[in-house]
Amino acid sequence: MSPRPSTGGRGKGSRAPAPKGGSRSAPRPGEAKTAWMKAQDAKGGRGARSGGSRAGVSRGGAGAGRQDPVNDRGRGPGGRDGPVRRGPKHEGLGGDQVEGRQAVRELLAAGRRPVTTLLMAEGMDAAEILDDIEALAARRRVKVEVVSRKRLDAAARTEGAQGVVALAKPIEETPLDDLCQATVRGRLPFLLVIDGITDPHNLGAVLRSAECAGVTGIVLPRHRAAHLSPTVAKVAAGAIEYLPMALVGGIPTALVRLAELGVWSVGLVGEAPTSLYDLDLGDRPVALVLGSEGNGLAALTRKRCDVVAGIPQHGALSSLNAATAGAIATFDVARQRATFDGAQA
């Protein structure tokens, strides 16, 4: 391919936006659904969850997270993202710097937040996705600044920005109660609660799988967990633009609130005697609770779940990577929901 011109040309145009679409004994599906409806009525009605357009979403496969246990390395001044240190305090979700071609394209396609800066490296080979980015930027009236590779690499905070870096308004938090409402299409809540994942690669992979599986909301702890760093945004490949997210002070307290609102919580525990595949999760509001890389679910978090369940394994290894477990679990719920919706049609 010929080198990409340094002034940023008009290419093949943009993509056509396309809409997207110990434990307590389990209550019967009808009872759980009724309890949720009553909880919503008590709140003043089942309001629609607000969110941006799902235009132009690329449905890629789920990425694989790191399998190494988390360590205490943090990102030093001017360094790259690594596993976050235990105990840092975060202000908000983050997501203000987005790197990588797919992630930047989805940032522009979603149109949920302002983009203030868009840098592209000069001399890149022609590629359809770069043409898409330029066309979407023109539509959003975002100026593309073509810079040297050296300058772009200096601005990047990941190892492979793929020649594209964008600065945008940070992702806004969604109140936890709002995540427990039906979506604008009437879908029951399908939440993923993440109890302390600290590796940004794992979190990014989990978020990408969750979005592709149809998860309607993410719950993250405010402290001692990875948030939306540039690495998370890049690995998630645009998923952060479509997933409403709540930050909570503590996961156990959040689970109590979910129970009050009729959302049934399922903790993923490898050694649990109950199989995830034996639970009926297709016709009720549900929250899957995923633990951290090294320690899994905290003791109090496990206690607050309505039920704990494991993913059956047939090999010699004792556990799954957190990102892989999250992908399997979310897609099993998606399978059950598709089966239930088909039976009701």
C-alpha cells in the first residue's frame, strides 16, 4: 500500500451507522420478576435507562486478558499503564484519553461525549478504518491534527496506540439505581459487578465481552480497582462508549441495594458446588459478580450474593482467567435470554 498522506485525505467515507441493538435458595423466576417490578413501581415507575446511540458498533471477538497474578507495580510518572497499586483513590471513571483505531472509531461513532483533540500519525499506510475515523471526525466537526510519529508516541500512554490518540470528556457515572431499570427496549437488567479487578488488560477484555453479550450495566468499586485508563479503553475496543457504569463505595453494600430493587446476584466462584449452567437466568433481572484476578470474590461479597455458582471445568488447571470467566458467564446468560425471548415470541 502507498504511504498515507500527511495532510489526512478523504477516503472511502464513514461506515453506515447501525443500531444495536452460603447462599440463599433461588426464588422462582416469576417471583423474582414480580419482586423487581414491585421495586420499580415503589421507585415511581420503570423509567427508561438513558444512553447514547449504538450506531456503528463493530462486533469483535472478546479479547484475552493477562493470566499473571496481579502485582504491586503501578504506572510511574510518564510511564505506561500497569496493574494499579493497591489502595489508590480514583476520581471518577476516567476514559478521557482513548488510543487505538477501533476504540477511537467507536468513540466518534457513538457520539456520546465531546472529543477535544484527535491526533493521527503522518505517513501511515492507507486503511479503511483510518478513512472511517476521518469521515466520522468530519461529521462530528472534530479537527484531525496530523503529527509526527514521535509526537504521537510521546502523547500516548499505551504501548501500541496504532497511530491514533483522542482526548475526550471523561465517561460519566450512572447511578446504581438507574442501572436497575428496564432499558428503553424493555429489556430486564443484566448487570456485571466487578469486585476488584486491578489489571487494565483484564478489565478491558471483560468490558468488551460484556458489551458483546448484551450486558446493560457495569458496577465497579471506587477504590482498589482498575478504572478506564487508556489501556482499558484500547483493549475494550470501544465497549466503554456503550456500557453505562456505576461507581460504588463498596461492592457488598451495592449488592444489598440490588437485592432491594429485585436484581438477583450470582457470584462466580470456581469451587462452588452449583453449576452456572443449572441456574435459570434468562427471564429475571440478574447481576453476575466477578472477583479479582488473584483472590476471587471477597468473603463479604460472596456472603451478600443470592447464590454462588461455578463454571464446570474438565482439565487439570484449577481456575480460569478472570476475563475468560467473565466472557463465558455473560454469554451463557445471553444464551438463556435469547432462548426465553424466542419461546415468548
